[in-house]
Amino acid sequence: MNIYQAIWDADMRGNGIRPILPNEKGDISQGFVVVDMESGNSQHFILRDIHIPDKKRSSYLLFEKLLDNFSLNQTSKEKNTESEANEIEDFLSMAISSPPMVIAKKFIEENNQIELTPSEWYTYLYELWFRQFDWESGKDLSGFEHVFIGEQKGRKLVGHHFWYKYWLEVSNVIHHKDQLDISCANQQEQNPVAPIVVTISFHLKAYDFAKRRFIKIFKKKCAFFVGLSPEGLLAMGTVRAMPNAPVNSLINGVTYTLELIKSPDGKSIRTFYPVFAT
């Protein structure tokens, strides 16, 4: 079974947003995101336009509620609150019942010859993505924060592998608190036939919710799937984190290597992102 293609297809039928090239016509009823593969300059935004239909929007809104739950600086400890815990529960409860996560659960159960109860599956996902751990100078780190949102490490942005978070920064929709200064496509890694993975670099004025001010940071190389819903990306990473999971994925005729690093104790994801296989 091509599990990653199965998750991609299920997500595109669900809350995923299909990536298209500028010369293609998108289906507004199903949603689309225009991926502009032309050579970048200091004002070139590779994600040029996006349409999310109302029937798919709730997934992304649940994700947005989590954005202010994490300290930007990875050396700062988190101030976890009951309301934040409830937001995580709402997000995971939505994700668990989604088509891509149903496929991921079945694949993991069959390949490990186990059967997970709803409670066990929820706990498994929470431990994998939201459990906090320390690593070197990093405090209260989590896979979800690193992969979906990104963290400050000195003057660098680390993590940040979710296309929709990048789009929010481009479009300035979070109360103008994330401001993108420079976006530049890394052209040698683009595939104009299947624009579902891109690699970019950019400078960002990121809003630090704890300090209540902007912090100038930059991302030297940022790779992400374009179009996957929050639960779609969660499903991809969950399968990849499984012991003996396929490292390479063939999606829409293109092979990608799914890079994964876990926490020091191996219980949680530290980072996850796709790159073109060489």
C-alpha cells in the first residue's frame, strides 16, 4: 500500500486544498492554492492565492487557535493553561475523526498488529505531537510547535513546515502580528509538474506573544507540503514516526524523502518535513 499517497488523496477529498500552477484553473467549491514557481526575488511570494471553502475552514480555524499557546523563543518555558489544553483537545478530536487520520490509524494498527482504543489513539497522538520535552538549551519543546508553527533560535527560525502558517504570514491575517519581509524560492528543488512540495527562504518579523513585540528572525531553508490540511500533515508525520515506516513517499508521481527526527527519548516528534529525493 502506498500509504502516503492514500493519505494525500483522502485529505484532498477532505479538508486539503489542492495546489495548482498559475496557468491552471482552480475549483472554488473544493478550494485551491496557487503555487508560483517563477524565479524569486525579494518580493516574490511562492504561494500567490488561496481559496478555502467554508466547508473546509473549521479545521484551519482550530489550528489558528493554537498559535498563541507557545513561546516563540525555544529557550523559554511554556505557561500552559487549562484553556490551551482545551484548544489542543478540540484540535485533536477533530483530527482523529478525519479521513487521513482514519487511514493512518488503520495502517499503524495493521503493521504493528495492534488495535488502539479511541482513548489509546488520542494518548498516542498527544504524546507524539504535544508532549513537552527539553533538549540541550530548548525548554518545553513539542513536535507540533516546531513543525506547524516554528521556533526562535537566536536570530534563526527553526521548524516551520506548515504551508498554511506561511500563508498566514504572507497575508497578514493574524491581526497583523506576523509580518513577512522577504520570500525567495529555492528554484533548484522545485518541480513545476507537481507543486506539492516547495523549499523557500525568508526573513520574518515574528510576533512574540510572551514579550508582546516583534522579533526579526530568518529561515535559511524551509520545506513543506503545500495544500495538506492540519490533520493531513498530522497523519503524514504520524505514519512516518512509526517504527520501520517508509522513509520515501511517492505522491502524484514524484518521490520525496520524509525527514524525521524524534525527541531524545524517542517518544515524540522533534521535526518532520519533505524534501525531493535524489
